Amino acid sequence: MHAQQDQRVLVISGSSGIGFACARMAAEGGARVTIASRSADKLAAAQARMPSGVAARPLDLTDEAAVQAFFADGPEWDHVIVTGSDVRIAPVRELALDTAFAAFDSKFWGFYRVARAARIRAGGSLGVVAGFLATRPAPGRALMGAINGAIESLARGLALELRPVRVNVVSPAMVRTEMWDSMAPEARQATFERVGTAYPAGRIGEPDDVAAQLLLLAGNGYATGTVVTLDGGASLV
């Protein structure tokens, strides 16, 4: 069951990738959807591709004052879903400390700021995307694993602190999103095929796969403190 018709759903980072898919699915299901993102241009482009009635508001999760003002001025939400961040992937000894700090600020502290400020109705939900590297570390991705692990742990604690608001996490493996667009098209497709072949599911994830799980958790009133590893079986190999 997805988020119910006429419920207010906010998707942060809803202008692309998993967030766009989540917002589109919720809107198609009859929810009153707002997408938020740092880039006004990307928001406008995404809104033009959405079902009619989807609203768009700018929001920078690294700006504490902006996050507080966004929720102070807005409605009470049924569901808030945080799906994206600005994170660079590189080995710890090759990644500048300020870049590592920025990654944590965007993904972990961005979600933390939302959790502090969001006005969510009793029985509603707060959802977030982490990643399977939280429990399946890989060379060159230690920082990402640490951020994802911190988000999973924070969400479990928030499920106790914020109740009766529910808090849930989806942790995927590789997903075909715009974050890979910096690669040449041929190299990107070769990477997707190589990685997908190694996964027991036989393919990498699609944004709709993760979006459907996020909305399933949002619509399930019994789901809280739940971390779903949705990785095509990647954690098994």
C-alpha cells in the first residue's frame, strides 16, 4: 500500500533520481506532493515532468536556518521522504577532509536537520535513503559506508524519540540515477552491466524500485525503526 490519497507528501531531493520517482508515484496515487531541492532550475524542470498539481519549493539541507524556515512556514505533513545528497566517493586517504566533512553535512546532517524541524502528523512518517555499504563495506567507499551506517542508527533512535511519527530507511545498492552521468555513456552502461551481472537479481536497481519501497513503508502504519536493505542481493556476494 502506498501513501494514501490526499495525504501531504514532501520529497526532498525530488527533482531527480529516486526522489523524482518517489514523488511521481505518490502523485499518481493521489497524494498532494511537494518536491524540494537546492537547485531552482532542476526543480522547475522536474515539476514540468510531474503529474499536474505537484508543488515545488527550494530547500538547501546544509542551511540550518533555511530548513527551520521551510518547515515553520509550511503545512503539517503526512510523510516526509529524504532521498538525495551531494557526496563524493573516494578512498579516505585521497579525499580532502573538507570534502569528507561536506559529504557528512549533506547526507547525514541534512537528514538530521529535517528530523529536528519537520512538522509531521501523529502516525505519519519520516523516510530516508541510506545505502547497503552501511553493512557491506567496500574499498574506496569507507566514508559512504560510515555515513549510511550513521543514518541507519539515527533512524532507529528517532523511531523512539519521534513516536508516534514513524521513521524508516531504505538502503539500496547501485541504482541507475543521474549521479552516474559524469561518466561517459559507454563506460556508464558497461559499469551497470558488470555490476548488475554480479548481483543475484541480475541487474542494478532502478529509481522506481527504491521509490516503491519508500512509499510502502510510508503507507504501512506498523512500520517504524525499519531498515530495508533493497540491494538486489548484493550483500550476499
